[in-house]
Amino acid sequence: MSVDRSEVPGDLRMARALGPVLVASAVLLLPFTVFSTFLVPIAETTGGGVAVVGGLRGLGGLAALVVGAALAPLLDRVPRLRAAAGGLVLLAVGSLIGAIAEFAAVVVFCLVIGAAMAVLGPALGAAAADRFDGPAAGRAATLVTATQSLTAMLAAPVVALPALLWGWRGDLVAIAVVAVVLAAVLARLPAAPAPAPERVGYLAAFRALAHVRPLLAAALLRTAAFMGYLSYLAAFYDERFDLAPGPFALVWTLSGTSFFLGNLLSGRYVGAGRVGARPVLLSALACALVAVVAIFHVHALVLALVLTAVLGASHATAAACLVTLLVDRAGTSRGAALGVHGAAMSVGTFAGAAAGGVGLGVAGFTGAAVAFGVLTAAAVVVALRLS
């Protein structure tokens, strides 16, 4: 996995250099992909309603907030790949707990998976960025986030088709096995030389990130809008278009494909300095605002699919801009910055699922559209204040 840090490689060469890291980033989202894809049958099996069980995903965000905030300053002081290996083991444990298929087990599943993601995501992003210098560092970090969307892009063959053989519980067991194998692989890889951050105290490490707080706020709000929308997407397609989990996996694949392409392409051009990150960020958020309000009011399946793709691409572009700006402005403290970024996104996941649940309970999918629209509009306001 050695690379020439003085040059900016193409995406394929960068992907080869980051191989196991990118595979681990794809596995990162598998447990919650299963949870979202099979939300309706999981709610039936555990005895909870769709709104209640769907809202449990927010607990993962709460756990990730606590763990991510607590460990963020430490991510610049420990080997990134070892931290990622530990996150994968925790991911395996949470997946096995979720396979028990009891309501209490699903609660614990969401908490443990959220904690695992708080460690795994920032560690993988920082490990990828450490292998390159200059603009390529930001591109490497966005390539990690783009690869995560492959999980959704491949939801049909990776999640839905195997479930025809062993059900959603079998999916979770298989994820646990893969995560343990990947943990062993990452633990044996040689670490890239990471930038040496200034050795400051624990609280001072947070204060040093003051200049990236607007980026973190925008990331929180963007994540709340998108992850909240994704939490109830299966329920929306089930009620409005009567799509079972199997066919819905194709919708999930459409969303993941648009997110992957949007994240990959925007990360390439923004990271290379070909376009400004701020105007692209504003345009993407504005597009997402229109789409998220519209999608819950359409009754034509084709139009809903188009808006699903637009939302995936818009949020992917916004996410790539935010990560690129964050890696660039954080400098040698990118591990701590990405850790706090992960915690902010976890708050967003919790807030989005909770807001969507309240909106859904009060006014159905119109209420959910209002909740996600307000969150996206707030992200636009914060982005307007970025220098």
C-alpha cells in the first residue's frame, strides 16, 4: 500500500493503494443498510411500530456522539489502522446482537453499531489521508466516503439477495464474520507515516478546532436531513407504492449509486481545485432542499425514483465539499477533526431520525417533509456564512 506522496494519483491508483481501507469503509454501513432495507419486517418481528423502530436508529447517533466526542482527540495519537480494526470488531459484536431479533436486542444493536462507526469512520478517513500530501489527501478522504456509498449501491446483491436464503438475521451474522476478517487484515498492515500534530491537552485539542466549527455545524444539519430521510424511505415506498423489501433494495441501490457517483466526481474536481468548494456546496444543498420537500408529495413511482437519485447526488456532493474543506483546514489535526466531524454526523443521525419520527407521527409524510426541509434550509444558512 505504499504510494509516492509527492504526486497526485488517479482514482484507480489511489483505490489500489487504499484497498483494504476502502473495503472496510464499505462494510461500515452494512449493518444500518440491513436495518433500513428490512425496517418493516424488523418492526413486525420485534413487535414495534415502524415509526418507533425506525427512530431507534437515532440511538446509534447518540452512542456515536458520546464515543466520537470522547475519542476524537486521541485519534491523532494512536495508529489509525489499529483503531479501525477495533471498530470492526465492535461492529461484528453489534451485528451479532441485532441478529437476536428481539426489541431490546435491536436497541443494543443500534447503540453498539453507532459506537463502532464513531471509531471506524474517522480512523479510516484519516488513515487514507495520511498516505498522501496536498490536495490528494482530501481526495483520499472523500474516496473513503464515496466507497461507503457502495454499500447502498450494492444493496440488492449484497443484502437483499442473500436474505432470500437466510433472512435479514443471516445478513447480520455474515456481516459479523466479514468484519472480523477485515479487522485481522487491517491490524497486520503497516501504518503510513501520519503528520505529527502538536501535543496539546485533551480539552485544548477541541479548542484548536474552533476554525472548523461552521463546517461541523453544516455537516450535522446536512446529515440530519439526509439520514432522517433515509430512515423512513423504506416505509414511504412501502406505503405509497407497496414495495416489499426485495424490490425496495433496488431503490436503495439507486440512491447509493447516485451518492457514490456524486461523491466521487465532486471529490475529484473540488479536491483538485478545479471548482470552488463553497459555491458547489451551496448549490448542492439548495437542490437537496427542493428534492426532499417534493419527494414525499409525489404519487408517481418514476418521479419518486428521480427525486431519490437527485437527493443522493446532492447530499453526496455536499458531503464531499465538507470533507475536503475539513481535511484541508484541519491540517495535522485531521484525525481529531474527522473524529468530531463523525460525532457531529452522529448527532445529525439522531436528530434526523427523531425529527422525522415526530413529523411522521404528527402529519404523516407531509410532516416528515417539513422536518427534513427545515434541517436542509438550516444547513444552507450555515453554508452561506462559510468564508
